[in-house]
Amino acid sequence: MIRSMTGYGRAEAAGPRLVLAVECKSVNHRHLDIALKLPRAMTSLEPDARRLIQSAIQRGRIDVSVSLLPVEGGSLNPLAVNLAQAREYVEVARRLADETNLVGGATVAWLLEQPGVITREAEPALTPEEAWPLLERALTQALGELAARRETEGEALRRDLLGLHAALGVQVDLIAERAPLAVARRAARLRERIQSLLGETVVDEARLATEVAVWAEKTDIAEELARLRAHLDQLALLLREGGMVGRTLDFLIQEMNREVNTVGSKADDLEISQTVIAAKSALEKLREQAQNIE
């Protein structure tokens, strides 16, 4: 199975007092690049979370965001009373009443209205024993969904690559068919040029044959075509077997592009040159698609 590097996954895990939500998004990258965002109360679990991600994803840029929510009717951030500050308010109110001879003192309702007496904790108090089972469960499910979507897209990429593989094979076959005709055409052109230079002088057929042989050797593309066909076979094998083939495909396409460029530089034939352009276009599309594969 071939997997794309693009995908998305989300999952939740609920505990007695909180719900933990995990969202995973991945895009293309040459290596594995993990961006993990945890609530402050769970930062101690980052190494374990990273190991879990690394066991599921081998390549790509993956952004993982974890958030905490209270269960229905509950609160992760309980209210707290600042007793010291409340006592200060009471003391100030009592002193003010004594100094001004006013009747009455501070009441609970009045105290609750004063700033700083009632606060809400900024971060929930969580222990690793409470948080890790929820994080492990939600992260595993989200990564599973991410991997499933990457596999679905990977299958679509595999079909596209097989189509491009077939198109490139057609171009290679056209070049191979044209190559002998190109040699004969070059020999005829060479004979015409020599004859036009010599005029009425009789052409030395042995010397002409030697020149044609030298020219044919310099422009021979048989080895390049043989390597191209071997690379095409290897490409088909990789697409059939699947797995972590992204880097191998990238290297293989570079080698194929090198061979096609050599054919283009050697070939002294218009039709071969046009076919080389078509082959390079197919290779560029192959390269773009292969860069999406894990």
C-alpha cells in the first residue's frame, strides 16, 4: 500500500471529568517533522506523544493539536477563594466604618463583588496518570484516521503514477523505433554534405563508412534506452509492492530524467527531440506526484 503524505484525523477520549480532543494534519516534507501543541498541564507527556506519532508516521510534516474540554456540566478550571484578600477587604471596611461612624459592615455578597476575591484557575490540575490514557487513546485514533486518509489518497496517486508510467513507456518505445532510422538519415546527410564539398570528385566509400561509424557511435543511445527500460521496470515494481517508496521513487525519477536528457543531447533527429520533450513532460509530472508519497 502506497501512502500519501497529506491527510487529516481527529478523535476524542472522555474521562470522568474531562474530554481530550486531538487533531492531526499532515502535508509533504522530505523528512518527518512533528509540530506538537499540548496544554500546559500536559507538557510532561510530550516525549511519549512524540514516540507514538513516530511509530505511526514515517515521513511528512505533521501538526498535532491537543485540547481539553470539561465533561457536560463540569469544569476543568474550578473557582478558588482568595481568603487573604477577602480578609483585607473586611478589615478595610471595618476601619472605614469606625472612622466615619457608619453602621454596618462587610457582607458576603459585597465581598463576592470585590475584584480578586473569587478567581478561576488558569490551568486544570492534571496528573500524568489521569491524562496519558486519554491522550494515548485519542492520539492513536486520530493517527489511525490520518493514516487511512493517507492510504486512500496514496491509492489515487498510485493510479496516476501508473498512467504516467505507461505514457513514458510509449515515448521510450517511439525513441527506440526512431533511432535506427535516425542513424540512416544521418548517414545520408553526411554523404550529401561530403559530396557537395568534393563536387565531381569520387567519394572514398571506406572513408565515408568510417566517418558514419564514428558519428553513429557518438550519437548511439542504445545504452540510455536500456537503462530507461530498466528504470521503468523498477518503477512499476515499486508501485506494485508499495510501502515506504517515496524517496526511492524520487531518486529513480532523477536517474530517468538524466538518461532522457542524455538521449536529447545525443540525438540528431527532430522527431526524437520532440519525443524527448514529451518524455520530460511525463517525468516532471511523475516527479510532482512522487513528492506526495511517504
